[in-house]
Amino acid sequence: MPTIDLSHTIESGMITYKGLPAPIMCDYLSREASRRTYAPGTEFQIDKIEMVGETGTYLDSPFHRYAGGDDLAALALSRVANLACVVASVDPSAAGPAIRRLPLDAQQVRDKCVLIHTGWDEHWRTDRYFEGHPHLTAELADWLVEAGARLVGIDSYNIDSVHTGERPVHSTLLRHGIPIVEHMCGLAAVPTTGGRFFAVPPKVKAVGTFPVRAFVLV
């Protein structure tokens, strides 16, 4: 089946979320140094990565918001892999940054992964990406829960507004066990219906957020 990659590439020094540190990537064991350990003609590269969970395209589990929520290790694969998905395209230049409704009805959302395509990924790694980004409203988050969404993703800086310290969309979705994927890209290439979505993080205990290789099979 054709595969559409929806993840940004992670590079040393890049900023995903303003105010959080960039990832640092370096050698733990270089190829040159490994030659002293292995047989002649045999060499390996062992890398060291230091980063926060909010790096690149990442998934938020309920533990990210709630101490008693499921962490990455507790997420069943059925919640993050092989999900039937639907794409909702919204034009922020016409509607403004606050997304109050989607061009979908509740029947289209039920038991689906909902991917919100705003086109904001075109500003990735620019100052514009951090300013006036498209985000959902608290009311829309309530509607997604009531409609039966299984996962919600967006190609924007944050699924919430960041003008205040409140995060109603995170709070509502994660309280109901609905994972969130932020900083996606390439959603323009995904058909509105018929795709199968995957965003599987490593099985890490007591961690709520981690980068994923998000993709859709069509």
C-alpha cells in the first residue's frame, strides 16, 4: 500500500516548541574510535541524543497532562496504530486561528483518527510558525469527544491556543484517553477518507510525550 509520511525530520539544534531546548546529537562512540574495539575492517557508529519529548512530530499520551493517566508504555497499540482516519481541511487565512468547527459530521468522526489539515507546516522552522497558529477551541474538543474520535492530530504549533496558561483541548482530549499528535506535515497528500494512520511511540514508562514517525497507508 502507498505510504504518506506525516513527520518532520529531527535535526540537531532545531527548535520545535519555543522555550524548550533543541535536541543535541553527538557521537557516543565514533566509527574511528570503534576500530580499536572491533576486528580489522569492522566499525560501528553509536549515537547519543539528548532531547525533550516535545521534539519534531510527537504524540501526547494522557500522562502528559494527568499524573494518573496512561503513559507511553500503557498505551495499547490499538490506540496509536492502524486507525481508520479522516482528514478535516481548514483554511486559517479565512477562518482565523481559532478552529470552532470541522467540515465533518459526528458519523464521519466516530471511531476515527481525526487529522486536521491547516497547511501551517509550510512555516516549519521559521518565526512565523510560532505566531498566530491555528488551534482548536474548547467547544470543538468537547464535540470531538462526544462524536467518538479515537485520536486527534494537527499540522500546527499547538492544538491549543498558547496566549494563556490554559490548555482546554489537551485537558479534554487527554482526560478522555484520546492521544494527540502535534507538528504534523504533509496532510495535503492524504485522502479525506480511506487511510490507515500510525503514530507509535517507544514503550517508555513514566513519560507522557515522545517523537513518532507518523504515517498513513492509503
